[in-house]
Amino acid sequence: MRTVDVRARLMKELKDAMKSKDLLKSTTIRSVLSEVYAADKAASGTAPPSAVVGILRKAATRRSDAAAEFQKAAREDLAAKELQEAAILQSFLPPLLPESEIDRVLKEILASPAISEAVAKGPAQRALGQVFKAFYAQVDKPSVDADLVRQRAQALLAQA
């Protein structure tokens, strides 16, 4: 699934949920669409598709985190609801970039002359910012797990 059609798919699924009177699904989608509309206003137009995917990922993560907190508080009913909402939102998300693809892009970046020179001049950690900048210039941020990118970049810099 391309990120371009996420917004249209959200609208279609909202319409279907309303027709079938699926209150949980329609409420969940409406809450995310309100965040998307807020992002549209902030962008003075239409937010880019990658921003919509980012909003969806954050919303799904928030619900998963809330479910974990509800489980700690022995509120299984509320945890189950949050997990259902997270599952609904996950169904709209494109898959994350696999670790092997992240490694491939990072290795290409580390092989570039500018980054190699920065690594050679000083501590490898100083070049980390340049590596991230180059990485996210090539890859949409919502399509990767940022923590995984950080871990892989640090591991590859340690090897360099």
C-alpha cells in the first residue's frame, strides 16, 4: 500500500463504519482524522502523505502504551478497548522498512566521501547527526522505526 492513498482509505473506512454502525471503528477513525485535519491547517493546505502515516503511527503507539498502562492498573476492559483501537489503526499503516534495507541505506551513506571524512576526523558519534540527515533525506521517517535506525547507525559507526 502506498502512503498516498491512506487518507482516501481512512475516509472510505469511516463511511463504511458509519453505515454498519461500528461505533468503535468510526470513533477511532474520526479521532485520527481530526489530527490529520489539524496537520492540514498547520501546513496551510494538505499535509503530505508521510505526515498522515506519521500521525497514524503515533496514534497507534499511544493506544498501545495506554493499553499497557491499563493492564498495569488491572483494567482489562479499558486495555482491550485500546488494543482494538490500535489494531484498527495498524490496519491502515504500510509495513516498516526491514532492518536489512535500513542497513543497506546506512552502509551507502557511510561509504559516501563526506560522511567518511567526518568519521575519520573525530569521534564516530559526531558524524551521527550527518548520517541521520542523509538517511532521512532518502527515506520517509514514518516508514522506519527511529530507534532501530539509531541502533543500526551506532553499530555500523562503531565498526567503521
